[in-house]
Amino acid sequence: MEIEVEQSKLAKALSAVSRVAAGARTTLPVLSNVLIRVDKKKTTLTTTNLDMAVEDFLPTSLAKDGVVTVPAKLLSEFVANLPGNEVVNLSVNGDKVVTRSGKYSSVMNGTSAEDFPELPEIDEKKAVKFKIGVEEFKAGLTQVMVASSNDLTRPSLTGVYFNTNDGALYVAATDGYRLAEKKLIDKVKSEVKAIVPSSSLAEVMRLLGDNDDEVEIIFDDAQVKFRLGEIELTSKLIDGSFPDYRRLIPEKSETILKLDRAELSRVTKLAALFAREAGGSIICEAKEAGVFSVSSVANEFGENDSEITVKVTKPNKVTLNARYLIDALNVLSDTQVIFRFSGGLAPIVVTNAKLDDYTHIIMPLKGKG
Amino acid sequence: MFDVWKNVLAKLEQELSASSFLTWFDSVELLDIKDGTVIVGVPNVFKIKHIENRYNDKIKQALIENDVKFERVEYVLKSDTPKVKKGREVTTEEVMTPEKARKEHDGVRVPVRGVKQSTTGLSERYRMDNFVVGSNNDLAVSVAKAVIEHPGGRYNPFFLYGGPGLGKTHLVQAIGNEVLKNNPKLRVLYIPINHFYTEFVGAVRKGGMDEFRKKYREVDLLIIDDFQFIVGKEKSQEEFFNIFNDMHQAEKQIIVTSDRLPSQIKTVDERLASRLTMGGAFDLQMPSFEDRSAILQSMAEFMGVEIEPEAIQYLAENVKTNIRDLDREFKQIIAMAELRGMTPLELISGGYIDTTVRSSSTSKPTAKKIVEKVAKYYDLSVKEMCGKSRVAHIKTARQVAMHLLSEELQMSTTQITSEVGVKDHTTVMHGIKKIKSDLRLNFTLREQISEIRGSIYE
């Protein structure tokens, strides 16, 4: 096996794939390697941690068929530190991998490729496919991933639920205390219900380049593939059922307020300072006088009370966790937001004032309030 | 037919390296044998092809040896069995519940049945009343007491770390014993992490994972000792992580000891590392001269033997490595004194004891050496450090030097003034007081001082 490729291209490809390998906390040394395969002059770099795999197709000026694996991080860092604009030559000599570039060269111990797991394939003819613009994908996923859980005892909540409903593709996530849902694609023909691990999605987000304009998402029963230009990330799906969350979104609320996002965010953060002792619990109250008050009490330090002037249709009061509200306000984009609730233990709904198919729900806290 | 599969796994385990076996065959099961086809269920879509490519022949061979008649073996994806355990099926009502406002600890739950003493792994000789409290460990001890009062309360998990022989095992076993004393019905389990690993691997091999998990699900207080040995045992780490999460969610107390912080243990998952210390991380430090004297004193009381204050001072000055060594040297002197019919002091002054102590001790450092080591540690010259500079980090270094001079050499504040180049002994008093109070809250400072102390005695 031998390839020749510009330093910058090789460095970029290696840095893209090596994170998955380096991040693999594995007892199996070969999983921290990158598989370099040249098959019919086509060069592919592959890494996997057995939860997901990343493949990068690398255009090369010279390519002789063959396959080898080398420690991903080591090779990636070596190549990254070579001078730019030079051509890098990578060749296999026995079980050694020789990297040369101008005056620089290195010899690394490779491992036979047969120890490297062969990745599962998706039969694209049978698979369900979607296409979406990079910007919409990024924005939509950022908005829902904030609500996903990292509690491994409830695996189905540690991912984002891709599901079709009434001919549209939605993504949703919940950790049991809050829920976020976004309509990702308006009109789709095929149907899907799949939970994609948040960790894989986080990696997809990192891999999204500036020059790609489309993400292709391909589902089969057990896995999903994200195609981003020359890079493909395949992830296993989370086995389990996602709750029928739509029933939880209240259609109507007693009290509907239109608030300035920055101002609401500021008063929430102020109240949160005093709410630390109480596990972040703050009290939001819409008063008849046309005032929305956010307050918190910390026995030890004192208390905090802030007010926003707003049109109030019906007075109401609710206790909630400040952190969840701050998170929600962070992923909303409009200058005005709608905060609607019915008091007691009914869910609170937060959305942009200019509706954009994004819904964020926060469950109130039990307790005084 | 499923017993056959256990034999197949046992054979594979023999033939493969432990890491390969655990990586590829954890939770792999025989699903069915039908019409000459053996159906093997693999829990991870990424593993199927590899198992088929690399291990098909070995599996077939093992099946034949176990008299299984078949034509072919098929590998299929099976539902993700409790690897990352499937959790309960989540129902809608359960998903979004109004979060409980943080509540007071609601008492320890009463278990269904008690546990015999012998199954706890605890040794009765470790108790709170024979644990000597000093400035090196008082913070950890007060937290330990809080844990005994309220298992599963504020300090959950309780993460305790420190060098060898400083009393980690003693303190955590004492907690276990005290908790049991308060409530004999609770299920307490003390287990060093390598035993946990052995148990886990055994369970994987014999297919006893359900039992293994059940055992840990039923524990009310779990004490894991020497967590640092988790290095390189990814699967047991994952399993421990699951157990940890379940227990923590159920507000059951977890206690973990280690010789360093989890973030400093290679290959420990970041999520696990941060969770382990979310109840706070508390350290046991090398005892100071005064602490060492107090420990010796209480050892003497505990054993009911007489020892002169001078002999105690001699030992405290000369054995500085850790408490375990102190204990050993002390017992040796007492035994020898009895044997020769001398008092410990006569033994020491007669030169009989010198050789035994020397093995674990080094000569008393000089004031100059301490000042030099502190300056070197903070990348300063002795001249820079000793003087009037008000620059914060230089001032801190100077105060650390004062602290160590007072702790290690028992120098008076007036003596210290000349060593660190300050005029007034009240400045020294203030400096020592400042470091003492900072030490209580500042973990970085504690670590720094402990490292410097180590370098002094190198």
C-alpha cells in the first residue's frame, strides 16, 4: 500500500477521524488505530469505537492498493506538525508504516488490518433517506440536544428521537424534566422512528464542515449513517422505545405572556444566584397588575425578586428549575419569546414569539409555589 | 442447549486475550438452534461482521466439540440486553414527572432482609473510635461522620483519596461498621475494585450477569476500595458506572477510595470521573509531626503499653513515610523492648533500634533545605522568595515555607523570621495561620504542600 497526498488534506482527514479512535476508551488496542485502505485507487480512512464509526474518503495523487492500521492519534499529530504544502508519502513496509515528507520521515508499527472490525453496511436501496441543509440541521439539533439526558439507566432518553408525523420529520429529546421538539423537514415521503445517541450526534456536529451544504441521513433498522461530503459517520441506534411525547405538549395554557428574551434571561439568572441552595428552584408569577415576577429565596444568603412589566390576561404562579429555563432561553433565537403556563404542575411551554416549529417544555417543581 | 453455549464461551475465553473476549463476546448469546442453523445473538451491530469473519471457525469448532449438530451458524443483531442495561421500559406518565423539589434526606429505606456480617467484607477491627483524628484528616473524618449520620445524604458519593498507608481503608471500613451498628438491617458491601473486577469477569464467563447485577442492586451502602486499579478494565468500569448510577438515583450511599483524583486516573471515563466527585473529594494527607505523635500516643493507649514521650518524639521524627510504617515501627520497638526487658527509650538511646528505623526514615531536614525546596517548587530563587515582595504568588510561597518550618522542624516563629527574611515574628504567625486556614478549603494548596513535603524527605 502506498499513497501520496498533500499534507493539509491528509492532516484534515486524520484530525476528522482520529477523534473517534482517540476517544475510544477501549481495552482493544486496535480500536485506537486508524484503518487506511486503498481499494481500486480509492483511499479511505476509518476509525471506530464500536458505538460509531467515521470514514473519510481521501483524494490522493498516488494510490497503490493495500490496507494497514496505525495508531490514529500518533499519525494525526505527526502529519499535523509537518510543513504545509508539501506532499506526504505513506507506504507500508512489512508491518511498518513509513511516512515521508521532504526531509522528515517516521516509521510506525502498524497492526494487521484483520484485527480491525469490519463495519456494518447499510443497504441503501432499502434504507430510509433524508436530505437537509447543513445550517438547518445544525440549528435544529442544537435546539433539541440541550434537553437530552445523560442518565445511562434510561438509555432511550440519552438520544435524539427522529420521527415522522403527518408527513414531516421531527427531532425530539427529553431528560424527564424537560422536552424539546423541532420540526426538521416539512415534507417527507418515507417514515422513520429511531433514537440516535446524542454522543454520535455531537460528533456529527463537530464534523460538519463549512463547505458542505447538505447532510444526508440514512436509516436502517439498527443503524444510521450521516453523509457529510466526503465524510460518513455511522452510528448504532439506541434500542428502546421513545415515549409518546406528543401527548405531553399542552395545546392550551391559561396564562400566555410575551416577554423580551434577554430580559427574561437576565432576571432568571439573577434569581438563579439565590436559588442554588434550593436546587435551582425559582418562583415565576404573573400578577394582575401587569407584572411578571421572578423570585427566589435562599435562607442563608437572602432573597431576590425581579419584575418585568407585561400584559397579563390571567394571574398564575409556578415553581421551576432556573437552569432549565436558562437553557431553553439560550437555544431560542427570537428577541421576543412566548412563556405560557397554567400554574400548579401543568407543563410550561416556551417558544419563539415568531413561531418556528420549535417547542420547549419544562416541568414545574413540586413544592411551595 | 444453552449450557452448551457456556462451554463455547469458556473455550473462546481460553483461546482469546481477555480484552478481545470481553470486547467481542460480552452479552453474546445463543438464541436458537433450528433446522440445522445455530442462531447467535450479538448485541452490537458493529460487532456482528467481525465476529463472523474472525471467530466463526472457532465457534463452529467449539460447537462440534460439544456435540451440537448443525449445518451453519448465523449471527443476528439481538435486542440490546442489559449491557448498558435497558432500563425499565419508559412509559409516558413516567417520562415527564414534575421534578421533586430537592428534599431533605428521607431516611434510610428498610431493606427486605438482613445480611450476615461475613458477607459485608468488613473487618471489625476498623472502627471510628480507633481512628486518630489530626489536622491531616479532620475534614475527611467530619465528612465520614456526616455519612454515618445520613447515608445517601449530602456526601453521596463520598470520594476519599490519599497516598498508601494513610488510613483510607480504615476510615471507609469504619463507616461501614458504624452504619451497620446504627441499622443492622442495612446491606453493606465493602469490596476492593480488583475483587469487583474478578467477580465481574467470572459472571461474564459463567453467564451469571443477572445474578451479579442483582447482588449490587440490593446493596444499600457500597464501599469500593483502591479505585485506581480500574485502569485498563473498561468493561468493569462500564458496569460499575451503571451500578453507580442506579444506586445514586435510589439515594443509596456509595463510598470510593483511590490514591488520586479520578480525573488523574488514565482511562477513567470523564462522566464517571465527574460523578465520582460530585459529592466532593476529600483527601488524607501525610500526618505532621504533631499528628504522628498523637497517633503513636493513641497506639500506646490502644495496646495498653507504656512508652516514654521522648521515645514517641524519636519515632515521630524519624518515621515520616506513612501511618502503616509508623504502626510497624512502633510495634517492633514495643516487642523488642519486651523481649530485652528494657523500656523503649532505653532501647533507642542504647542504639539498639537505629537500624530498624533507618529503613523507613531519612535524616531530619535542615531549615535551609526546606526553604530551598519550597522556592524550587514555586520556581523562585531563595532570594526572591525570602524578602519583602508583596506579589501574591511569592508571598504564598513564603508562607508555605513558614508553615513547613513550623510543622516539620517545630521552629518558633522568632526562629523562622530569620530563615525567610522577615523582620517581625507576627508576620510569621499570620503567615502560618493563613496557610492553616487555606489548607482546609484549598485542595490545590494541599496537594502542593504534600508534594513539597515529599521532596524535602527525598
